[in-house]
Amino acid sequence: MRRERSAEWFRRAVRVIPGGVNSPVRAFRAVGGEPIFICSARGAYLEDADGNRFIDYVGSWGPMILGHAHPEVVRALEEAVRRGTSYGAPTSWEVEMAEEIRQALPSIEKVRMTNSGTEATMSAIRLARAVTGRRKIVKFEGCYHGHADALLVRAGSGVATLGLPDSPGVLPELAAQTLVIPFNDEGALEQTFEVHGRDIAGVIIEPVVGNMGCVLPKPGFLSKARELTERHGALLIFDEVITGFRVGYHGAQGLYGIRPDLTCLGKIIGGGLPVGAFGGREEVMRELAPEGPVYQAGTLSGNPLAMVAGLTTLRILRRDRETLYPRLEHLTTRLAEGIAIEAERCGVPVRVNHLASMLTVFFTDREVTDWTSAASTDRARFRRFFHALLERGIYWPPSPFETAFVSAAHGEAEIEMTLDAVRNALREVA
Ligand SMILES: *Cc1c(COP(=O)(O)O)cnc(C)c1O
């Protein structure tokens, strides 16, 4: 496979951009080698600077549930861009977006748009602290909630694969207000509330984790979090930046029947443009400026192009939800089970965690339910597996702690081709 043009771009990139990338996990540090530069994408496929084509399982790290350059999204954007790209004044699209989100996620009575998931979680934490008058936040080991200071503590994939336990520049005083406990550990959560209950403003959680690889909540774990937060007067914050509109049209909260106080969204709701949002109960959200005293703002928040791309995506998901989500799940299950069968044939121990259109291949014989078990994956084997797939035209997430995403543009043919590549890749790494 030719890589000259990507290599040349990367040489130029590292001179002018830290590590050559604008977000660390793109840099292939966890898998070795150099990133490939993409110049276009359509449906389930990416094309790189050297003209190579790949079946894409990164999906821009989650947003591209409809596949790339969906014709309806492209058409809507083309129309929108002619009307100007940003006004800094209210638009009808923001109202329609808020209504669209609200009718899919009934725990959200009011919603505020942001430009990224990071801004959404950061603002949700500020709001939780403001309305409770408390300091401490509980998060779970291996969950990632963006890179705001308070949340950059044992934060999963990007940080874990770079081997940074924490980040320099995050004040220890601030990090100390974040209590970190293992995912799926009800006992630790109970204990934490026993000791710190009066100080806890909120519990933030990825209800289905995407950022230590795909890890599912054990039965009862999320309802325990709901029960404890309610009993102790803390807010339950669902970080559905990945899972919102991904694990189902009603998100993880719909799937598990839990009503969080606040929900953070991002990724899919921007249809591939920069976006985030947080919303929840009316009496919490009305504390935000200008209705209330809690300051939160954004020059480009609710940007018309992001709203149009996101709205078009959400409307397609609503229209097609009864066929689209089952089909995604069917394809993903086929892929996950196919990988497990091939691995068994090759004598390679794997755990393939999957839910809806999310999946992760862990090279371990342990059940993966939290960060400790996720970290038992054989990273060297993953590296070889990743490159063996890339050579065969499969663009898998370049980290053992990421989730692969299947899109609505993937079909049986792509899954078949992927399984062929997986078969050969697994033989290579056996
Ligand atoms: C991606 C992600 C974020 C951060 O969103 P950005 O738009 O990258 O800032 C927050 N939480 C979760 C669960 C995410 O996957």
C-alpha cells in the first residue's frame, strides 16, 4: 500500500502542529507508525491522500452514524451555507434542534447547545455544583468526559494509551474534588456516598462506556447510581456524547429506563460538524444565564451549519428508527460474532464487547467490565492486528481502548469484506 503522500503531509504536519495532529488519538501513538491523511469520505468508505480506500470503523469517533456525506445532509448544508455561516443571533434551527432533542430524550426539558462535548460536560459540572452548592464530583475510572480540568482524572482511552495517569497543568486541588471509582462497582459507589454524600454535587457517567473500549453496565448498576444520587441530593449526569442516538433513538437512558437529571450530548447531534449540548430538568436548567446566575456562553454555540447538519441527521434517525437501529445491531452482532469465531479458530483469546452499533475487540480471556479488566488487553497484539487490518483496507480505531462504530452506510458486503480481512489479520497475530 502506497503511503508516500500521507508520509509527506505528516512530515509537514509535525513541524507546525504538536504531534502533527489536532487531537492526540489520531496520531497512531498507541499502535505505532504514522497516521494516514484522509482527503474524502463517502458512505462507509474513506479515501486517503495516496488514493487508498478503507472501510471506516472510526466514523469520526462517533458522529457519522449515517455514514459519510449522506446525500440529505449534504443537500441541507449546501442550502444553509448560502445563507451565511454564523450570525450570533437566535435562529429557528436552534429551536427545532432543542425540540428534536427533547422529544427523543424526555428527561431533557430544556437544552443548551455548545461547540463540543467537552464544553457540555464542563458546563454540566459547573451547573451541578451551582445548584447543589457542593464541590465534589464522582466519575468512573476509564470513563472520558472531554478534557476539562475537573474531569481529566483517570480518563480512559486517549489518556490511557498515552500513558498519562493525569495531565500536567491540572491543579491537584481541583483534581482532588473529583472522586474516581471503578465502573460497575456498586459497593464503591455506596461507600463513596456514605463518606462524602453531603459534598457530592453530581455523579457523571458514560451509561455505556465508549472510552475504555465498549463496556456495558451490569444489570442494576445504573439504577443504583440513580437511587444513591437521589437519596443524597446529588445530580445524576449521563454523558451520552457517544451513546445519544447511537445505542438507540432514545439513548442509553431510553434503553435502560433511567431518568438522569442532566444529559450531555455531542457527536451524532452535529452530523459531523462541531457540536455539543447539555440539558435536563427545567428547574436545574433555568439556573443558566441569562435565566439564572450560572454563566455559560459560546460565540459559535448553535451555529447554523452545525444545527442544519445535526437536525437533518436526527430527523433521518427519527424517520427510519424502526428499521435503522435493528439493522445496525444485526450487522454489528454479525461482525462481533464473526470476529469471536475466527479468533477461536486461530487460538487467539478475545472478548468482543458490543451493543447496538458499538464494538471493541479486547485481546484478553477475561470478561471486560471495568478499566482493570479492559487494561488486561494484549496491547502488542492489538497493534499488529490494527496494522494487519489497515494493510487490508480496514480503518479500525487506532487504539486498543476505543470503540469501533458501524454506520447505516455499512452493508452485508462491507461486513463480509471486513471479516475476510479479520480472518487474515488474526492468523498473522496468532
Ligand atoms: C467525545 C466525548 C466527549 C468530548 O466531546 P468533544 O466533542 O470531543 O469535546 C465527552 N464525553 C464522551 C463520552 C465522549 O465520547
